[in-house]
Amino acid sequence: MGGRGHCLNRRGLAEIRDFFASRGSDPRPVVLSHEPGSFCTGLDLDEVQGLDRDSMGAFMEQFHHALRAVLTCPVPVVAALSGHALAGGALLALAADARVLATGRARVGVHGVQLGIAYPQVAIELLRYHFARPRLEAILFTGRLCNDRQALRWGWVDELVEVESVEEVARRWALRLASHGPQVFAENKLRSRAVCSERTEVYDREDAERWLDQWFSPSTRDRVRRARTGQIDFAGG
């Protein structure tokens, strides 16, 4: 990851996937975190703006597999959100088993609709796993970003704490989730996420092509350009 707001680039996505793939039978829980200020503000628009269609398709496939690596990890994964968790960053947090958010000015949510695009397959399934209708549709149709209290009320996060305590509290969550033994947790997680896991197991290339059509449309390209130059401030919305 890198760039403004700790965003998702190709290198960061590969690191996420490789980290979880390399764990093997390691029973220790995982805390996903970043330095205070922002957890992750989504895709690195500076990087993806220059990608052609084939490269962008490969990027989104990489994104899909990184989220699934977190979603299907057999040990507890807790996201320590020290700041904004937006778009792909919010989805990365949803793929974890619990989320601790810093109180203050942080915003949480997915706002792809504000760029003129629908959501890819893996995003829809993660949102469907966490949210019931009509909240799911409110998220999908409006792209609304929540402040800290709203994020807790809507179910984006599980606890609010002061920013200096985010990682410590996230570690407590991880240890508590693991307290009944790795096998018990792994079996419960496997069963509870079976439908979401099954629906995202295969990268849907037809769905990806439809998403790419939207991404490369003139209107979306213009909105991405304006977002990159600060003319659209999603986090402040």
C-alpha cells in the first residue's frame, strides 16, 4: 500500500495476499493496521488512472484475491482503523472479523457510486454478508460515508476508542476471538462465511468486463480525474 491516505496499489495487494498465503498453520491472530490518520482510502487513483484495460482488469483480479485472503483466513483478523476506511479500504476492513475505529473525524463507507460505477462482485458479496436490506441498498445506492458514531450504529465497526488505543483494543479483540482455540474458531468462521466464500471463490470475468466498461466510460474517467485533483472530497462528505 502507499500513496495518499494509505491507498491500495498493486504492490500492497500482492503483500496482503502473500502474507496470508504464507501463514500456513500459524495459529496466531492478525491485526490489520496503519499509522494514525488513515487506515485505507481505497484504490490508488494515481496508479490506476494510468492503467489500460487489461492492466486494470489484472488489478481488480488482484484486489479480489487480496480481499478473499482476509475473508477466508482461518484465524481471527481484526482491523484497527486509526482513520478513514473508504471504498476498497472499507471492504478490506469488512473482510476482517472485527473492526475497531478511532473516534474523531474518520469516515467509513463505500462511495464508488459517486464515481459513476457500480460495485464489483467481491464488494457486493462482502456487503451482503454484513448488511441486511434496506441498509445494504442505502449503502449501494447512495455511497453515503458514515462518521464514527454512524459507523458504529450502522454496523461498519464494532467498537469506538481513542486513536492511541486502537491497536491495543484490536489486539484484545483478536485474542478474545481466539480464546476458545484455533480449531473452534476456524470451523465456526468457515461455516458462517460459507455462502460469501463460495460466491467469491471464482473471479467472475464477465462481471469484471461489465465493471471495466463503466470504469473506462468518459464520465467515470472525468470523475476519477477530479477526485485525484481534490475537486471531489469524498472523506469530507
